[in-house]
Amino acid sequence: MPALNSQLIACADDVGYELRMIGVLGQLKTSTDLPFVGYGLLESLLVHVRLLDNFLANRRLRDDDLTAGDYNSSWPDKGFLIPEERSSIHKKVVHLTRTRQDPEVDKRWRTAGALDAEGNWPRSNAAKRALATFTEFIETLDPYTKELFEPALTDAWKYYYSAFEVRGHVQCPPPPQLRAMLLDNQVTVFIGTGRIIVQEVNGDA
């Protein structure tokens, strides 16, 4: 694999920012007396999830878009969002559309699992899939390139497995000695000597 240029090395920090934001926001609890803060946190998560999905699926909509293929040209176009999830984020968050009030489209999103029966996004599941797919991605990188992303991915998993509240109070400290890796065709997170199997990896994901 050819050596990375200085710009791609610097841009790894931007990818790391996306990972950390997904880790934090994926499990964030919002008090019911601040609903619009809660909406803001949810929508922020959805935007970061969409960005990382674009990155991992090698979607280059503009000449300067960064993708996983910039770091590993053999990485397949493998995002983690289903089409209905992407559509719901586009139509309900990123753009102001008539589709938001279309009951048939809403029903399709719910049937596909992009929204639950109450019309909510499965935020924790989306965040977990994002981090699991990125864990799979960095296992394909050469050691030097992998090191560019590992600290941020480790932080993201720590944040994901820690409960946060809006006012900044952490309910429990981030678990020590956490690492994530691809093991036996599964993304596995190790906390100390314990292990949590996060997601099966298959070619259709």
C-alpha cells in the first residue's frame, strides 16, 4: 500500500472526531424537561452516523470528500445504514421536505426498521453498527495507518459503554483497558479480561 500523504494523515483526526461523537451521542440520556436539547443531540448523532456511513461506503459526492478507500483502496463499499435509514435521515433531518408528513413513507421507514413503532430512530443500535463496521475497517489497514485511528476508536467504544447525561455528569467512569477487534468473524470488545460480542461480520452487512 502506498505511503499516505500529509493531508490524509491530518484528516484521520477528522474521522476520529466523528467516531468519538458517535460514541458519546449513541448512548446519551436526555432529561425530559429539555426536549429540544434532546432533539439536538439526536439529530447531531444522525448527522455524524450519516457522515461515517458515507466514509465507509466510499461515497464521494464531491471531489474533496474523504472515504475509507483513501486509506485502503481494496476496502469494499461497505456502509452500515440500510437505504431506509439513510432516506429517513435525509428527509427528516438534513432537508426540509414534504416527505416528513407523508404517512406512506413513514410506514415504509417503520416497516424496514429505520424507525421503530413509535417513529423513533434506534440511536444506540445505529451507533453500535457504526463503531463495529469501523472496527472491521481498521483491521484491514497496515499497522501505521491503523495507529492513526485506534485511539479515537478506543475512546468511542469507551464512551459508548459509559452512561452520560446532558448536564455532563457521568453515571459511571469509562471502563479501563478497553479494546475492540475483529475476532472469529465477530467484532468483539474487550473490557479488561471480559469480552462483549458486538456484531457478527458478514459480506452482506
